[in-house]
Amino acid sequence: MLRKQLVSVTAVAVLTTGVAFAAVQQDRVMYRQADGTYVVNTTTLCQNVKGFKGATPLEVFIKNNKVVKVEALPNHEGPKFFDKVKQGLFPKFSGLKVSKAAKSSSIDGVTGATYSSRAVKENVAAAVAYYKKNK
């Protein structure tokens, strides 16, 4: 009897923690840093946006309606190709007004990393749209 109660209590604790964690994650789609920079995490925004080997979540940093920088979050893209994207595509967003970053289709991707480039551009566009709607 005691064992069943212990198992039940443990199960409730795990379920409650999972629910609480999900709620915290949802609230962290966008947050504001002390210096006024907004950070948009595209993990949940762009779950269906795939690069060559899966989702390519990013953090997009925005301040004064300009993209400050783009950082990659853990993904399954090939490091060799994704490094090309980080070096060749990420800097193209730095300093762009959010209105131009939202139209990221006009930004050239990286040759040899087409799928990853497309996914990054879609992630940035989604992050900017979220920022504009929720700031």
C-alpha cells in the first residue's frame, strides 16, 4: 500500500513538473534583457521549419527595431554546412531593420547549404513577426 502511494506521488510530481516546465518554456519565446534588447527563441515558433536534417531553432536579438544578432540553438544540421550558414548568412541580418528582416527571402542564402539557409531565413522572419506583434 505504501509503495503504491509513493509511486502515485512520484507520478504526480513528474507530471506537475512537466506542466510547469512547459508553461515556463512558453513564456520564454520572447524576453527582454536589462539593456532593452529583446530575444526571440524560435524553438516553439518554428517547429515545422526544417533544414536539411530537422529543425533549426535560433535566438534572434532585436533592439530599437533592428536585428542585433542571430545565434543558433542546438540542431541536427551537419556542422560543416551549418558553420557556412552561421558565417555567411547570420551576419547579413545584423543591423537590419525588422521590416527588412521580415522579408528575408530577399537575402541570399549560402551556396551548398540551401535547406539550412532557407530554414534560418524562415526562423528569422517568424522571430521578427513575433517581436512586432508582442513587444
